[in-house]
Amino acid sequence: MKSLLYKMFEQGSLSHDEARDVLLRIADGAYNDCQLSAFMTVFLMRSITIDELTGFRDAILERRLPVDFGSVEAIDIVGTGGDGKNTFNISTASCFVVAGTGRKVVKHGNYGASSVSGASNVLEQHGVKFTADTDRLQKSLEEAGVCYLHAPFFSPALKSVGPVRKQLGVRTFFNMLGPLVNPVQPRHQLLGVYNLKLMRLYGYIAQREGVECTVVHSLDGYDEVSLTSPFKVFTAHGERLYTPEELGWRRASQEELSGGDTVAEASAIFDRVLEGKATEAQENCVIANSAFAIQTLDPTLSLADARAEAEESIRSGAALKRFRKFVELNS
């Protein structure tokens, strides 16, 4: 570790193999918390390279506990986190809205490291018990339309760095890795990122790996379609800039999307969204992200039609029904 740190302190970057090897050693618990903290902090001071990111990813996937659901067509809806906005659980709510349309979601997530409430926090708040049992996960996917893969159960490296990430309380390169290491490796993904450089980096990886990936970034820094500013959407067909107004939504404020100061507060907002009782800004944000996820799974749909399906999922109670079934099966 010492030689790698000196190399990076002198503005050097890691090769793919160096990045892979150091992540394998992290997974094996070879480094202490101080070493891990120093290593992660380097990537706050400079951009990660494609070789480093893919080397880290390959190491995590190499050591992961694999999960195979056969040829099921599913999507992961996930943000990198680390945008410093402390929103409520927008991506997680969108999972159940998409499931309410009859589609399948394989969600990979974790506890919040730089925000109050990550996906695992809000689900655990509802009594969900995480599992690595493939049969239980398969049953959840089939009957609720959503299965949830709690990252530390499937990736030793993510488990070993969890306490250090929480103590640091800032985004690290593990935020960038989370969306790339879903153990199922679904062929569809809606991915939110906190800056444009990451958008293009993920877009390049998705195209290289043959993943149907839509990458979104709001220009005021959100790792999702927040409707607080213009936002960019990257797909295999190119890159496009949207404004909330041109899609028929009122522009939201940052305060309207806050997840509060506790997991309980974020969880209450999550519930109100699925119950159809949220504020206009909260509901619109979830519908917008759900619409882009639906269109990623079915590119023949217009965005307007995908939006209509997402709205109906909430209005009809289908999203809430899916969530309640999910909790029943996973508690």
C-alpha cells in the first residue's frame, strides 16, 4: 500500500492490474483503517481513470457471491450517491413504481455513507431482513417484481470498507463502483451520477459491456433527475439536455427533495410517495426517474407514454401493492 500511495501522491495513476490487485487485498482485509482512509481520499483530489475504475470493478466482481436469475429481463435503478444533496430515497421509490407497471427490478444497494438514508436504511426501517438466499430473492422478484441485493452480503470488499466510509462521511470511489458491481449484472440500468465526467465514463463502460444503460445527471449536481435544474441524459443513441418545463413539470427546489435529518423522516416521505400522498415535487421527481427507467427497458415507448405508466402505477395503488408484497416476503 505504501508504494501505491506514494505513486498516487505524485499524481501517478494505477494500471488496471494494480487497481484490481489492491481491491482484492482490500477484500481480504489486508489493510488497516488508516491505510484505507488515505487510499480513498486520494480519489477526492483527482479524477479516477477508466483503468482504475474497471480494475476495481473487476476485482469486486471476481470475489462476488454471484446470483443467477436466468434470462429474466430486469433493470437496476441506482445513483452513485455522494452528491451532497441528502435527498429522500428517490431511486428506491422508483423501483417500486416501475415494478407496479409489471416490470422487474433487481436493486443493488447499501447503507448511506454520505447521506442520512441509503436504500438499505429505508428498507430496514420497514422491517426488511436482507438475505443472500437465491430462492428467497427469486421469489421476491417473481411475486413483488423487486428483489434487493444488500451489497455487503455479496461483495467482501464493500463490507470491509463500510465502517471507514461511514466515518469519513464523504463520497469515495466506492460510490462510483456501486452501480457497476450488481452481482446479477442486469442488462438494463438507470444510473444517476453526480458529475458529467462520470456520465461519459459510465456511458463508455456500458457501451463496451453491451448494457442498455441510461445515465442521468442534473446540472446542479444531483445524481438523478431531480427536476431542480436542466438535466442531461446519456443513452446508446447519444446525449440530450432536457429542462423540467419542456417535459411539463414544475421546477423543484432543493428543500422540496430533502430527506430530512433521520432515516425515519426519509422513510415517511418514501411512504407518502408510494401512497400517492407526497408533495408535487417529491412525486414528480420519482415519476421522472421511473419514466426513464421504463423507457430503458422498453425503448419503443415515448417518454410521455412511460411517464403515463409511472403515474398510473402510483394512482392505481400498484406501486404500493408491490412494496407491501416485497416487505411481506422479505421480513
